[in-house]
Amino acid sequence: MRTEHLETVIIGAGQAGLSTAYQLKRLGRPCLVLATESRVGDCWRNQWDSLTLFTPAWADALPGMPFPGPAWHTPTKDEFADYLEAYAAQFALPVRLGTRVERLTAGDHGGFVVTTSGGRIEADNVVVATGTFGRTPLVPDFADQLDPGIRQLHSSEYRRPSQLAPGTVLVVGASHSGCDIAFEAIETHDTVLVGRDTGQLPVAYGSPLAKVMYPFILFVLFAHVLNRRNPLGRKQMDHFRQHGGPRIRVQQADLERSGVDWVRGRVAGVQDGRPVLDDGRVVDAGTVVCARDSVRCSAGSTCQCSATTDGRGSSGASSTTRQASTSPDCASSPRRSR
Ligand SMILES: Cc1cc2nc3c(=O)[nH]c(=O)nc-3n(C[C@H](O)[C@H](O)[C@H](O)COP(=O)(O)OP(=O)(O)OC[C@H]3O[C@@H](n4cnc5c(N)ncnc54)[C@H](O)[C@@H]3O)c2cc1C
């Protein structure tokens, strides 16, 4: 297997990976971005058709390039994907597409060894920018026991209502994705949403008040209070990761108005192939959409990635680009999805 040597490898060509590459390029530091997609932005293009960002254009720009269009326009997922692609092209960022990182280990003499689908790379620094939410399906244990006639989808596979089988749709997980999908499904199907209440922003999405609150939420609350640099932020981050973040686009009033039957609970088990909620109700579902994500992969159970990120690596100027303590994405090996 051929081995390349690079100063910095960035795994992932989303916002984090591309903006890191942009900053390194500005500093004149060589780097290479690796990504599984065949086209920059595909991680957004592959979301469901009706998805629009909840962040307005003014908050979506990456360093060095404004997001086109009016400041309060909320881009569609395809507009945002195209922006990422244009960004990589505009700054001629070194992106190698169609390359999956399969393993990341510490090198014998410092640095890291990145094993990819296209060969082996030795790197002084590795930036893991493989994302967080929505890419690593978590399929609950009860999924195996459901009647094979029930269509099962993970939210990462959901694109449009025509994928839903006739009959009731049960959406499991009531954070962003679950609420969005339930809100769309109710237009064509009876829809039951099951999941705990993860809270919601105190202002309605798109309202005039939101225009005042959003800058505060993004630039004060998230930038200075709720971030990983302080205990409060770390605690909140763990909470969001384990239980889901607050609703933004689709709020409780929208769900109630639309007729989504929201059960604040969980799926307790399966009876005769049908899901049973913890209030004892059996849901005669035609489709079950699981809208929960795995936050961290547990090596050996859900994935083959082994990130031995023990802090070794080169020091000095290059240490601006340190590895994060997560393994590369395991989306290729969800526990189960059918
Ligand atoms: C449904 C949904 C809606 C959202 N809406 C918004 C919004 O409106 N506004 C907002 O600010 N945020 C939103 N987010 C959150 C946003 O998606 C993330 O915060 C953001 O995408 C994280 O960017 P990232 O660069 O860290 O990772 P991602 O954008 O997830 O990019 C990950 C990259 O890593 C690559 N990768 C992963 N594993 C490997 C591997 N093993 N080998 C090689 N490459 C790999 C992928 O191919 C991809 O290029 C939303 C998320 C979801 C799921």
C-alpha cells in the first residue's frame, strides 16, 4: 500500500473541515481534506428534500466568503451544499473526495497514521472534522422485533413522504429531526411522535422577535456561555447529545396545530410485532422512523474505527491543528437499518 506524508490531514469536508483548510491555506501551511462524498456539500444534499437551515444566511457564512442573498434568508439544504462547494472552489482548497478514513492511529515515531480507502497517509497533525449530529444512525434494540411488514427508516435515510408506507407513521425521537419529519408526515399520514420533550427556543421560528433573539443566541449564548470551554457549556452539550437539542423550526404549537399525536415517553417494547409505548399503547404502525443518532461510536460494537488520540503529534506552529477525541464517522456501519 502506498504511503504519503503530509503535514496536516483534515478528515471531513463540512463547515469545520473546509474552514480549517481555509485558515491553514492562509497561513501557507500544507494540508489535505479527506471526505467520503463524491461532491463537496453532499452531506447536506443527502438530507430530506424539504430541509431548510434554521440559521439565516448571515450566520451561515464561512470565513472569507459571505453567504449570498438576503441576510435573513434561510437557505435550503441544496443552497447550502452549493455554497460549500463554491467555497472549496473559490479558495482552491485541497479536497480529496470519495475517500473514507477507515482507521486513525498514533504513529510509531510521533504523528498519526491515517488509513483510508485509497491508501495510507502519515500526518504530523490530524483534524477530525467528521461532524456530530445526524450522521451516525442509532437504531434501537426493538427494531429487530418489529413485524417485517413495517417499513423502518432512520431519519438520515428519510427524504420525502412518498417513502412512508400506508398507515400510521411512528416517529421515534422528538428532537429537531423527529419533529421536522413528524410535521411533514402528518400532511399525508396519521402520525404519532414519541420522545421526551427536549425543550424549545422561547421564540417562534421566523417571527420578528426571533430576529432580535437569534444574534443573542448565536453570538452571546453559544459563543460565550454554552460552549465546551466552560463547565456549564460542557454539561449542556452532553445533555443535548444524549437527549437531543431544543426544538427550533417546528415547535410544540406547530405539532399541536397540525394534529401530530405526541406521546412524551418512549417505546417500551414490541407486542406481536407492533411497537408498544410506555403508556401501554400499541401503535399499529405502517412505518417507523427512528430519529435518534449515536453520538459516540463504541469501537468494536458499532464500528471498525479506532481513534487512538492520545495527544501525540507534532508541536510548535502546527499544533493549531490538533486531533479531536472522536473517531471518524461510523455512518457506514449503523447497527442496523432496513
Ligand atoms: C437535519 C439537520 C439540520 C441542521 N440544521 C442546521 C442549521 O440550520 N444551521 C446550523 O448551523 N447547523 C445545522 N445543523 C447542524 C450542522 O449540520 C452541523 O453542526 C454541521 O454540519 C457540523 O459541521 P461539520 O463540518 O463539523 O460536520 P459535517 O457537516 O457533518 O461534515 C462531516 C464531514 O466528515 C466527512 N466524514 C465523516 N466520516 C468520515 C470518514 N470516516 N472518512 C472521511 N470523511 C468522513 C463527511 O463525509 C463530511 O464531509 C443541522 C444538522 C442536521 C442533522
